[in-house]
Amino acid sequence: DGGITQSPKYLFRKEGQNVTLSCEQNLNHDAMYWYRQDPGQGLRLIYYSQIVNDFQKGDIAEGYSVSREKKESFPLTVTSAQKNPTAFYLCASTLRPGDSEAFFGQGTRLTVV
Amino acid sequence: RKEVEQDPGPFNVPEGATVAFNCTYSNSASQSFFWYRQDCRKEPKLLMSVYSSGNEDGRFTAQLNRASQYISLLIRDSKLSDSATYLCVVNMMNYGGSQGNLIFGKGTKLSVKP
């Protein structure tokens, strides 16, 4: 079945460590997105990618990095520079950037301990 | 003005009630519009797209007013299972037309009580 997969579902990180969240899709979608959601808040865009080898900063990119070396994969690294990384991270993809339904992964809940 | 604004929640309604959610967007270049549903601690899922002519799917009706930059979602005969957070989503194209971006509202929480 086609879909978008995030891993891990739960992640614990010590302060000062970098961690990478995985996002893979087999929908042949061009565009992929990373969002962050805090309790009682909406989704805030971290980074997005319209095409392989290209990505753009979203509203809250500081302390995060991404890569898009393959169409199927859009990993997100939460660096030690991100001061408040504990949140629910959601990856999404759309067939084209401009006009389509977004498919979401099940999310990764990151906790800094 | 925020790009996508929704009614503040929560909405607490009895079963069988009709409830309406509103959403306004600031960018007149917005191309497409959606309502998503998000259950607690889960990912958002598409509920329905919103078309200029309005569209209905069972108990759910979505409407778009481009002139007023306003979107609505009406739920009739509310069920307990409708309890969730409803997100208004706008897909905005840059003026070059080559890039797009999904902008989410903060969501409105609905709680349907017996």
C-alpha cells in the first residue's frame, strides 16, 4: 500500500544532541513538508521541498536542517541549536506543490530529557 | 493579520446539534482550500476539499467565499465520533506559480456530548 511513513514514533533526546527524524513516502509525490505541533497549537512549517535536491525554509527553520537527496525521503535533523525541541513532528507530502491533498505520516513525538 | 484564522474553540455541543466552523485567510492568491480533521495525538487527515460552488458530503457541508476570503464547515446531526479538532488549510501559490505551500489554521476543537 502507498503511504508516508515516519520513524520513530517516540524519540527521547538528551540536551545537546542532534537527532534525525525519518520520513519516507512511496506515493511518487513531488513535494514534502515538515511541521511542528505544540500542545493546543496549530501546525507550524519548518521546511518544505518542492523537488529533489531543493528545499526552502518555513516559518520556524532555526535549529533544524533537512535534505532531499531522493524523491522518497525527506529527513529532518533537530540540532542542539533548537532551544525547545520537545514537540510532535509531522511529515507530509503532496503530489504537486500547488494544488492537492496532503498525506501525513503518523508523527514523531520528540522529548528532550 | 495571520494567514489563516479560525474560530477559537472549544465547541461543546450535544449529540444531534448542528455546528458551524469559520475560517478566514489573508492571501487572495490562495488556490485551494481544505478542511482536515485531527484526533487527539494523531496526524491530520483530509475531511473534505472546499470548492467555489460549495460541496456536501453526507452531514458535512463546506463553503468558500473568495470575495470575503472566508471558508466554512457545517456539521449537521453531530455524532459523538465527530469529536476532534478541525483544521482549516489553505494552499497558497507564490506569485510565480511555481511553488506552493500548505498553511494551517490553529484548529477548532469540537466536543460532542451525549
